[in-house]
Amino acid sequence: MCQWFNAQYDTLMTQIDRFNVTVVADNGDYNVSGNQQLADAVTANIDQSVDFLTPRAQAMSTAQDFAGDTYFPLYQGRASTSSGNT
């Protein structure tokens, strides 16, 4: 996740800020200045970021094993989708 943050966070936030400023300047009109294309690019980049970050964030969440005990998959060395089988 740190790799994504170092490489993409500033770029994505700058893109979102520019889009926001453009839409506000155009009174929310998506048909002006190519706003829809900017919105599509921001959406695609957010989707790509979510696809990359989701499995990494899930690995840091808790899961339950076959006995109902809670564990941290990353700490236990198991995938968060583990069925509890050893």
C-alpha cells in the first residue's frame, strides 16, 4: 500500500482537485470544457486504485477460523479468504 501511496496518491488527489475546480467554475455543468471526460478519467483512476488497494487492506483485517476464533490473516500468514484449513 505504501508503494501505491508514494506513486499515486498525490497524482490522484491533484486530478480530483482539478476536476472539482473545473466543475465548480462551470457551475456544475458536465457538458462544458470536457468535464465528462475529466470525470471519466477520475472515476477510472479511483476504480483502479480501489482494485489495487482492496486485497491489501483486507489482508490487514480480522477473519475467523473454522472454530470461530478471530485472527489477523496477515499476522497468521494466511489469506483473508482462508477457510480455516491448515
